[in-house]
Amino acid sequence: MLIYEINNLVIEKGTDFSKSIKLYNEDRSPLGINTSFSGVSKLRKHPSSISVYSFKVGINTNDSSVNISMASSITSQLPSGRCYFDILLTHGLINPLTEKTVYGTIMVNDTVSL
């Protein structure tokens, strides 16, 4: 499984956020996600920050993608500026394996109309 670094995401405070990311094997073939996959994704101002904000994680077996989303009620609470995030996927039913698949930064912009 490839590990992706993504640094160009933007969340506008107080709005709904969603991003779909296709995952590939090292040979660039689709990852082949199945129903044994589950995921977790979190955002922090700094990697060691105590305050943590969770994304909802969806797994799409049809196109080998993972979707992260966050409701406006949560994005309105995010700290402004550059924040850090990652996505961990767990797969396998007998011997589960957890891997970091995506990591990077997200710019959180203030919204004046809140």
C-alpha cells in the first residue's frame, strides 16, 4: 500500500467538509479495498496537541477510495491556520493490520459569517 502525503486541503470553518482519496498499491493498481477495511482519521493543530477532532471515515469498495468528512458543527470549532491530519486503515479479519495510508496538512480558514 502506498502512503500519500497531502498538503493542499482546505477547510472553511462552519462548513461541511468532505474529501475522497483513491488508494493504490505500490505498482499503481487499485488497492482492492474490501469489507474487512475500517478507518480512523483525526486532525490536530500540532501532532502532539491535546485537542483532537475526528473525521468520519467511509470506505468505498467499488473504487478503492477512502472518504473523510466533518460536519459544520465540528469545523466551526477547529483552530485556524495550518493543522495536521492522518488516516489509519485497519484490514484483515484474522490478523488485523493497521497502517497509516494518508497524512499531511490542512489549512483551516476563518469564516466571517459565523
